[in-house]
Amino acid sequence: MKKMGGGVAAAVVALAATGVLAAVTLSGGEADAPDARVITIPSSASTAPAASTGTSATVPTTTAAQAYAAAAAAAVPAATATSTAKVLPGINISGGEFGGAGGKLGTNYIYPSTAEMRSYAAQGFKLLSEVDRKALKSVVTQANALGLTVILDMHNYGARQVNGSAALVGSGTLATTALTNAWVKIMEDYRSNPKVWIGLMNEPNRQTAAQWWAIAGQVTKDIRAQKISNKLLIPGTAWTGAHNWVSSGNAAQAVKFVDPGKNYAFEVHQYLDAWSTGTTDKCEVKAGQRVNAALTWAEKYKVKLFFGEIGASGQPQCAKEYPDMLRRLKTSSAVLGWTAWGGGAWWAYDYMFRLQSRTTTPTAHMKLLLANMP
């Protein structure tokens, strides 16, 4: 559940195959067109960048970028770039969501650079995160050229801004067809590209399980009717937590889900703090086991799970729980892959989940990931 404030629509890009998976977050404003964006950022002032109110953020310096590249090169042998792991590991790269409506590219928000994607690919990851049609298309093109699969993620929490207020998808104010129409427009550039996946919606949380799954099923049916065959990542409600996948009612509804295209996975998220929210640096004892019920369920019904957000800090208990969870994901036949939260050059350097280092020493989060790759 981590971080983002009251935003409304986003798309994530993920890269696979022998490269890195990259997730790109897109956020939509009042129009359905993919270039209409209202981006949100983490609600915690201690972890959010200076652009939290849509004002200018400090643009990363060349020195910082060079330091990151050096850290990436020093962290892992280049040979890991050819990993053929069954479970696809990846990174959520933030950038587009740091801005606000009317913001200026390069000043208020950014997109992942080729250097960033190449660095993560060299470390053996398979997924990333980002946003704006021309810029997004350029990112996808570059990512695919690096052998990566891209996941576009609608970062809207099951709602969208309508006339200045958040309206729930499926309500009288915002019809389910609005979500379908947004995806049809976004996918105009990628409908023939199997290396671009659709993250249907990030962390819906205000609809009931029955309401949300009716929406997800209808949007899936309508997307397929438009001859869009790309892989779909379908979340549940209740912030789509793995820890409460069964108790929230998501599991009971998901077993009835039908994709006419038969090309999907269920997306879940998991953090290790007391509330599984990703809002503190603490990891609870046995938190790594929180994924067990969801994994058991998925294995029973022979469906795939994609862990779209995971993360941990350098806090001592995290060094036990995070590797424990990653081992469970690695060994489960139900897991398609995962993307770790905290990529992107604009996160504060003291952000607990930051993945890019300003020195040649990997961050605490990155060290845990590199030591437990699939």
C-alpha cells in the first residue's frame, strides 16, 4: 500500500526475457486521453521529494547519476544480465508521479533514462515503473531494445479525478467504461507488442470485493473485445495485499474471474511492517510468512500471482524477513515475478526503500535484493 497520496490514474511498464522488468506509473487527470495526467507522490514528508505539491524538484546532478552507474556496475557481475530465472525479478522506477498537472518534463517530473534501465538490467532485474505518451513510448522502445518486458500500471487506487473530486470507478460519477476507454487509448501504441503488459489498476481499496471484481471482469472482457491480447495483471480490492488476499474476499471472487484472452495473472503487493503498508522501516517478526496463504491458494487453483510491489529497509529484522519472503516467492510454482519499490533518481537519499545509490555501495534495500535474486 506504501506511499502515494490521493492521485488518480497510472500505468506501469515491466520488462522481461533476458533483461530487466520495468514498471512505469501513469496517472490520469479528467480526460481519458493517456496524455492527461495528475500524478501523486508518497504522503510521508520524510520520504517524498521536493515536488510533492507540484513545485519544482531538485534535478539530480550528473555526479549523482555517475555515482549510481558506478554503484550498479560494482554491485553485480555483468554475467547476471543473462539470467533465465523462472521468477522474473524487477524494479518500480518512479519519476512521472513526482509532478502535478501542468508540470514541466525534466523539472517537475522525469521518466527512466536508458542508463537507469541498462544498469538495472545488468544487475539481473526484470521489472521497472513510470508516465506522457511520447515520452512513455520512447521508454518502452528503449526498454524492449534492451530485451525487457514493460508493465503499464494504472496508478489510480480504483478512482479518478472528475471535476476536481475523486470518483470511484464503477460509480454513478465514473462508469466502468471510463477505465476500459483509458486502456484502449493507451494501448493503441502497444496492442501488437507482447512485451508490454497491462497493470489494470493500482491498489483499489474503496470498492467491496464483489464490486471490484465485477468491474475487473467487465473491463477485461471489453478490452479483449477490442482485440488487445497483451498480458493483464489483475489486482484485488483492499489494497490488493497478499497478506489478506483470502480474508478480504479477493480469493473467493478471483476464482470466478474469466479472461477471454487467457493471458493474465493476479497482482498482489506485500510489505513487512506492522500493517503491511510500506509506510515505516520496521519489519515484524515472521512478516516474511504473510505471503503463505495467497501462495497456497494460487497453487491450489493453478493460477499465477505477480507481486507488483515489495520492499524492505536495512532495519535488522528486515534482513531476516525480506530474504525469507523472497525465498518463498522464488520456490512457489504460482509466482510469475515481482517488482521491488524504490527505484528512481528523485527519491530522497534517506528514503527507506531507495534502490539507487549515490556511491559505489548499494543501498540497504538493493543489497537485500541482490543477495536473494531468483
